Amino acid sequence: MNRSALLLGAVGLTMGLSGGLSGMAVADTSGKRIALSNNYAGNSWRQSMLQTFTEAGDKAVADGVVAAADAYTTSENQATEQAAQIQNMILQGYDAIILDAASPTALNGAVEEACNAGVTVVSFDGIVTAPCAWRIAVDFRGMGREQVDYLAQRLPDGGNLLEVRGLAGVFVDDELHAGITEGVAAHDQFKIAGAVHGDWAQDVAQKAVAGILPSLPDIAGVVTQGGDGYGTAQAFAAAGRDMPLIVLGNRKDELQWWADARDENGYETLSLSIAPGVATLAFWVAQQILDGKDVPKDLTVPFLKVTADTLDETLAATPDGSVANTVYTAEDADKVIAAAIAAPSENGAK
Amino acid sequence: MIRLFTRYRILLPVVSLALLLGATFYMQPRAMSYFGLNLLFNLAVPIALATLAQMMIIMVNDIDLSLGAFVSLVACVTATWLNDAPLVGLLILLVLVLAYAAMGAVIHMLDLPAIVVTLGMSFVWGGIALFLLPSPGGVSPDWLRALMTIKPPFVPMAVAAAVLIAALTHLLIMRSGIGTVLRGVGGNARSVGRAGWPVVRLKALAYGLAGLFGVLAGMALVGLTTSADANIALRYTLLSVAGVILGGGEFTGGKISPVGAVIGALTLALAASFLSFLRLSPDWQVGAQGAILILVLTARLLFTRRDAQA
């Protein structure tokens, strides 16, 4: 078992599945039933999430860790429907519900009903604000900071940065941008020379970057939000400019481009995003809570980082048009919980 | 037996609900309890109120496509103003009811198609809701939360509320004089007008009643969810139309049944739960829900045909 790869959280799907539960106290939850309440299934990230959860859940059931791990999806992304779905799960006698919520607030009534009935509720990605539920949130701000930290480490002399942003007016874009701004303030050798909106899409990013490039000085690095790295690289190549250090976002085409550039000229960068397998992390957190472990209510999703060491492995495991994924294990859940216990204040940043 | 069904239109919705309830109890015996019934039906209470609101509009031969957005707006007002400044909140809700009444009057006076006006208004309600609550949040007033989670003896809140709402609306629409005249507007507005009734005011009254029930639906919803979201009840537009028709109402002629509408709403809510207990794949659930609806409507059509032949 390649444990160091596991620690990096950057294992391919197949590796993650073979990742053992060795050393876990799992007997106590063998009679427990866990349900996934999902609000939407209309994009590749969600499809990937459901598939990963089903695989990991079936494995856990086969291993006797839990009695059931069932996935339910509402037909439309509607809070009232999902609230009814959660209430049905209470009736079905599930011991824990993991939840990607349609609304942070509109499900609170149903979540409270569940808590009152003694059901453990763990929300992830789309989290709920009900105090009795656990939250596994994405630290987008930290993701922005991390990009600049990486650039500072690779480019100690600093330089000009280009920022490719997401869809204007969306919370995720604001948070990532705030994180990047904080990162640039911390590393004052960098300066944001220009910013464009790439809308998390390769074609939009390519057009936007191509449009702003002629007006820019030499660019040393590009910070992105995922889904826009490949388009950015294409724009730089088309303009005949030196390829800057582009931080990528785990999309298959981005990773493929990186692998090609590496084979050609030894290009090295960092790619990071949130893995759809976060549903399996929520699953293990729920299992640990059912096991009687004391888990803080606010946890943070680790980023799935692809480094030069894990690039080939990840690339091989990622289907075309998809996003790099990982299946989290009980050990990963342990680490996330330990991190939250060690630094509770960091989770307040969102 | 067929004659029995045609004579008592209410029988079909009652039998549909009973069958579905029996199947649900068989699938999930845990539902057969005070606690279980409440969980099964508490989210049907706002749907039932919204269905009655839609029924008021269908009663006068119109249809309301803005109901879901309106209930969402009420939910936003309830979770913000009604909680922070109850008097201002009540005033806003009152204005909303009056706006509904005015909408009915305008539709009648200018002879506009209700389907277009209400579709347009749905964007207005949605816009105001987003303005009030740009991101999901707000808090349900404590008294409302207490009311919706009350635990009466013997009968769970959801069932008690459904019976109470159905009975009161039945008295108002089926038994009272004004209710009969309102149904008459749907049946034959011209003769009601010739008989000396001001049809504009009657239509405004019907729409105002719809607004009132819409407000009650939004408040009940917030009492259950504890907070609001500008898109919280968009599904209610179609659910409410389906509920009215499932409950024995018809799109024209003022033929409606308040008790049937409440039962129709409960049936729809139960159908969704039943399908989820069946562990049917989500891809099939929407279709299956539609199939149940078509099944009941087909049964009704068969009975009406037989009746016509007899």
C-alpha cells in the first residue's frame, strides 16, 4: 500500500478502493445504516460523486463496516423536495444521513427533525446551517492562498501575476479571489498585473486571456480557479509568449496539457481542486461519529493536489472530460477530524 | 359501484389516498405511528394550503402560474420582516393579499388571460423575494415554529391541520352564500352578473382568497423549514394545479372540492414518499409520480364516461 500517496490525498480511484481499513475500530457500526441525500445530479462532478459514493459504500457494506450505504437523489434541485426526502430517511430508520444540500437554510427544519430522532446528519459541499448538523466545507479562500504560496516557493524572485477568475458574482469566485488577494499581500514580491473572468470554462478563459495579453508585461505566473488552465495556456502559446507557471484545476485536459509540456520541456506546476469523492469523506466522518468518536461540528475538505510525482497516476485514472477524483478512506477522515481539533479557528474563516 | 363513484366525486380521491397510504404502511411499517404520520405529512400542509389557493383561482376559470414564486416571497417576508418587525411584516403580507385581489380585478376588467398575467407576476414576486433575501437565510418567528411543531394529543399536527383546513374551507366555499356565488362565477359569470352581482369584486375576492391561502402556505412552510430561500417553493405552482385536479376539481365550470383538493395535496406528497420507499431510481421517480397522476385521472375519466352513458 503506497501510504505516502494516500497521505497526499492524490491517489487514483482504483488505488483508493484498495486502500485498506487496517487498524480501524469498525465493529461498532456494522449494524448502522447510512443514506446519502443528494439534491442534483445534472453535471459530471455530481455523477462522479454519486458513482464514487456507490462504489465506496458497496465496499464498506461488503466489508461489514456498515449495514447499508444508500444514495438518494431528488429529481429537481428543490429544497422542499429534499426536505421531504430527509424526513423519509428518518422513517426508513437510517442512523446517519450525509447531505449535499439544495439550500444552506431551507432544510434546517428537516435536519432538526432528524437530529431529534437521533439521526446523525453530516452535510458536505452544499452545507446546512442547522447547529445540530456536521459541516464538511470547502475552504475556497485557503485554496486561493495556497496557489500564491506555491508560486512564492517556485518563484522566490516574484514577478507579475495574471489572475483568471470564475463566474462574476458567485460566492466561490469571491472567496477564491479573496484568498488570492491575501496570498499576494503575504508575498509582496508578487503583483497582480491583470485579471480576467474565465467563467471556469476553457473556451471563455482562452478568449479572455488572449484579449488582455497584448496589454500585459512579462507574466511569471497565472493563478486560476479550475476549468480555465488549459484555455489560458492555449492563449499564451498562440500569442507566442513565454509559458508562465500556470496553477491548474485538476481537469483532465489541464492535466493532459501539463503531461505533454513536461515531456517536451520539463514543465512543472501544481494542480488543485475539490474531488467529487468528498462524498466518501462525509461517509467516513459519519461512520466515525456513529462509532462514538468525538468529532468537531465544522470540518474542512482537503484539496486534491496533483503534483509532478502523482501526475501520471492521476491522469491515467481520470476519464476524458472529467475531474481528477479520489476515494477517501477512514484514515483520511481521521486526519480531517484531527486537523479540525488541532486548529478550530481556521474553520471560522469561511 | 361505479355509480357510487360518479355520484360522490370525493370518493375517488379518498380511495386513492387510502390505497397509497395502505401501500406505504406495508412498505414502511414505521410510518404507522404518531411520529411517522407527522413526518410523512407535515410538509404536505403548506402544499395543501397552496393547493387551496390555486383552487380559488381555478374556481373562477383561471389558472395561477405565479403561486410558487408568491409562496416563496411570503416565505422570505416571514423569515425576515415578520420575525424582526412583526407589525411591518403583517402589513407587507396584507399588501401582498391586496395585490392578489387587485391582480384578479385587473385580469377581469381588461379581459386579460390570467395565464399570461400570472406568469408575468411570477417574475415580479421572484424579483422581490431575491431583493429581500439575496442569499438564503432568515429565521422563522418562534410562535410560528412552535405552531408548526405542536404535538396535539392523539392526532399528529399534520393530520389535524389538514382536517381543520379542509373543514373550514369546505364551510366557506361549499356551504356559505358567498362561496356559492363565487363558484357561480366559474360556472357562468354572465348570469351571475345579470343577477346583480358585481363580478369584478367577486373575482377580486376569489384572487384575494387565493392570496390569503398563499400567505398561509408560505408561513406554514417557514414554520417547518425554520428559514427561507427565494426559490424555496417554486415547485408549488405545478403541485397545486395537480392537487386540485387530483382532488376532483375541473379547470372550468367552477367545479371544485376543497376537501378533495386537500386530499389531492396529501396524495401527491405521499406519492413522492412512497416512490422513495420503493427505492426506485431517482431517474424514474419523476416519471412514476406522473404515472400515478395519470392513473388517477384515467380512473376519473372512466367513471365520468360511464356516467354519461347511463
